[in-house]
Amino acid sequence: KDNLATPVTSLISSESLGKKDSPVVVWGHGWGQSRKAFRPLAEGLESFGTHILVDFPGFGDSPMPPEPWGTAEYADAVAEFLRQNSNGPVIWVGHSFGCRVGLQLASRHPDLISGLFLIAGAGLKRKRPLWQDIYFKTRILVFKVLKKFIPLGLSEDWLRSKFGSTDYKNAGALRSILVKTIGEDLSDVARTVSCPTVLVYGMNDTETPPEIGQRLQKLIPGAELTILPGQDHYSVLGEGRHQVAPLLKQFMERIDARIR
């Protein structure tokens, strides 16, 4: 599991906040973000426990991974980082892509994770109305056909501008990793998660809609789900963080009492 060609200490940048006691909370950001996205929420809780905010390889201050990783490789890198930088199981807080990594961590390295707190969690295939499903599949088919004409002079940049998502257009060197990770279905991974898990979604989230949380709740034994009215994929970490903070603090206290 932990077969990494590059020392993990050089792959993951981090910072710590809070007191030097339990619980230890590790924060994994979403796609296209960095540890800065979590800082306001973590700072609001730093009087309780120790908080470690990480930049995943390829994001923030961390260098690119040595090859196109999937979420399993990201989880293995974080696991090695945790073995070097924590003294016991930690609470993992993830947002979006960070939830994918968190699910893999809890599944592949259960000894390192005492609880999962997943905000706007990704990891399952979207369920769309039939007409939307047909639309997106048609776009993918047309994209694949047109891609064959790139060697004949068709502009790759034009093709991306017409068919790529915002994340795809902005991914740059991470594009191959984006394609690999968003294609993953972590249903089987979720079924193997054994630690306490809390799922939080914004009711207005169109990136990872609450129906994903409802399905994850059924897959993860004992998982709890909260849907926050008025919040979307990003506001849940901004103006909506005052709704998330008490849920997380309560979870931290419960996990801390459980592991003592």
C-alpha cells in the first residue's frame, strides 16, 4: 500500500493550528483548492485539539506526484505522512475531493482514522434524469470522435473550451489526475469504512448534490447525514461554516471521548 517512489515528506506541505493534545484533526481540501480553503473553519476550532491542514500533492505548496495518481495513491501518501506526523488515529475532515481521499484512507488504513467528517463528499457516480444522461453521454462521444482529428490540425485548446468542464479547463498539469479520479466509483470502498462517519451537504449543492450523501449514508455502516438549507458546494465552507462548526465540534468531542 505504501509503495511510494518519492519520500512523502517532500510531497505534502502542511501547517498546524491549536493545542498540542487530542483530538488531532487532519483537513483535506477539495479539487483546485489548497489548505487555505479550510483555514477559517479550522481557526474557529483551534481552541479544541490540534489541527493539521495539508496540501495534497499537486495543489497549494505541494509538488506534483511522480505520476498520475488515483485517490488510492493519494490516500497512501497521506497515510505515510500521518505515520510520520501523528501519534495515533486522527479525525479526517474532507471537502469534495478530500472526501474521496478520506474514504480511501479509512478503508485502506483503518488504524490511522478514528472518524470521518465529510463535507460535500464526492466519490459516487452522479444520478441524473434520463435526458441529462443522454446529453452528457452524447457530448462525451462527440468529444472522443473529434479528438481523433487533433493530429490533422484540429485545435486541442478549442476542443477543451467547447467540451471541458471548468475543472477540466483549469486542471493544467493535473488534468490526467482529474480524469482518473472523477471516473472512480468508490461504492465498494465506502462499504468497508468502519469508523464513525458524519456526512454534511448543502441543500443547493449542484457539484455534489445531497443525493450522493444519501447514497453514501446507506453504504457506510452507521453514517449520519446532515443537509444544510441554503448552502451550496462552496458556501458551506464560507458563509455557511457557522453551521458546520458546531456539528464538527460535537463530532470531535464524541470521537475524543471514544478513544480516550
